[in-house]
Amino acid sequence: MEMITNWIGTIPGAVSQGFVWGIMALGLYITFKILDFADLTVDGSICTGAAVCTILMTNGYNVWFAMAMAFIAGCIAGLVTGLLHTRMGIPPILAGILTQLMLWSVNLIIMSGKANVALSGFKFRDKLLISTGSVNITKSIIILSIIIFILVTALYWFFGTQFGISLRSTGNSKNMSRAQGINTSFTTVFGLALSNGIVAFSGSLLAQQQGAADINMGRGAIVIGLAAVIVGESIISKLATNFYIRLLGVVLGAVIYWLVFQTVIFIGLPSEYLKMLSALVVAIFLGVPYIKANLSGKKNKSGSVKNA
């Protein structure tokens, strides 16, 4: 009973982390699902957002201003990836890797050459939007819930506009979109900028949650984001097809991921296995639909042979 009680005590922290990473996953959803663009920039842009927010706050700037600048910095990172792809013809994955490598140096420059910049302690306790550690965890969850509601509503509205529909059309078929007069290069660049802006915004929240910006904090972010998107899609697609609900499902996927993550830690799995666990979760959710399709295809084929 005591063990169950202790596990229940870890749930609020997992939910809080899930909400922050859920915002990151919403950014990844734009490129991965809507644009059909395999963007690896996010491993660098999430750290960029954290670095910009932390440095501005440590220099006395308001948290909202710091978070807005983090969003803009992420948009610039996505813009670079988009231009590398559309103007220089570099494949999506390689364009993202190149920008990610650039951001490693950029992030160090932003943090004045330091690998870690603290944003915790009494000095910043009342200036943070969400609290570090377990302090005021309920307040943090409420604030993050409001941010997610506003963000999902804004994205739902945007992708219902004429320009938003053209962006979705670009992801479905670039050739058809061009035939309809859509500038697919512009929509691709805009989508990448928006995606990485949201990712960097989540990085600014992550820095406040962890109490520091660290040069390595974005490592493996793409795997966590993909896990959230795929888990959320797998669950919500069976319940509803509404785009608003699907966006909320991405956040739900992140929360589920962190609940599983927290449970695995709680039962004593060594931390060095956690990255492997994340990769396996993504591989399973990506591979199961393909395996099911193949199996059903074989059954249909064998059935038609027997009928003949």
C-alpha cells in the first residue's frame, strides 16, 4: 500500500513534465504529421529556447518577454532549416541536422560559453511562470493547462484559415498544391518556423521547470516528441477524428509517455536504459500498423485464392 501511495505521489510531477513536453510535441506534430517533413532541428531549438529565456531572465527581463524572445529564436532556427531545404535543395533530414549542429555553437554563445546556467533559487522564485521541482506543482499544472488550451485553440483556428489549409495541402501533396497556385516553398518555411518556435517556447518552460538551461537538455527530444505524437495519435484516432481533439491527443500522448517513464524509474529500472525504452516505444507504435496491414493483406490474398 505504501508503495502505491508513493507512486501516486509521483503523478503530478509526471503530468507537469508531460504538459511541457506536450507543447514541444505540438510543434513536432506540425512538421511530422502536417508538413510530412522529418525535422531534426528540434533537438537544438528546444535548448535555444531554454538558453534565451534563462539568459534574459538572469539579466532582469520579465518572464513573458523572455519566453516571447525564445519563441522568436526558435522561429529563426526553423527558418534556417527551411531555407537550407527550399533554397539550397538540401534534403529535409540533412537540413535539420545541419541547423542542429549550428545551434550547438549558437546555444553556447547565448549562454556565454557555459554548458549550464542556473535559473533557480530565492532570486527567481517569484519570477518564474512555473515552479521548479515539487514546489507549487498544482499551480504549475493549472498554468500549463491554460497555455495548452490557448495554444491548441490558436492552432486549430490557424489551420482552419485559408493559409493554414494551404500549409496542410503542402504536406499532403506538393505537386497538387503547386498546381493550385500555392507557394509550397513559402508554406514549408513558414511551417518549420512555426514548429520550431513552439518547440523553443516549450524549452523556455522546461528551463523554468528544471531550474536551469543546459546545453544537453535537447538531446533525444525528437524521440520523446515522436513518442508523444504517435502514442497520442494511436489513442485518439480510435475515439475521434476532429482536428482539435487530435491536437489535444498529442499532449495526452506526452503525459502518458511521462507517466510510463516515471513508473519505470519508480520500479527501479537503471536510468541508462531509458533512452532505449523511448526508442522501442516509438519503434513499436510505428511498426505495429505496418505489420497489421501486411498481415491483413496476406489474409485477404489467401482468402481470394481459396475462393478462386
